[in-house]
Amino acid sequence: MNANKEVRLMESRRRWLSGLAITLTTIVSYLAFWRLAPGTTFIVGCAALLACLIALWVAGKPQD
């Protein structure tokens, strides 16, 4: 039983680290593009934030 718990813990940790790596890569890319085209990057960032908020709202809705 402990082995199964350890496997789940490692998988959870890998997913968390993977999410962190994706987030950091996204932030670095966003800042790099900001130097090239700040106006366009701002619009894309606002759209991405809106999409993220909608996705979190949908994910949090109770299922009927």
C-alpha cells in the first residue's frame, strides 16, 4: 500500500513541476515578445487571461 502512495506522490510532484516549467516558459516568452511588440502582446495577454478565467469558472461549476 505504501508503494502505491509513493507512486501517486511522485506522479503528483511531476505534474506540479511540469506545470511550473510551462508557466515559467510562458512568462519568459511573454516578456520577450513584450520587447518586440508591446501593444500586440498586451492584447494577446488580456485574451489569454480572459480565457483562463472562463476555463476556471467552467471547471468550478457544479455538474448537474
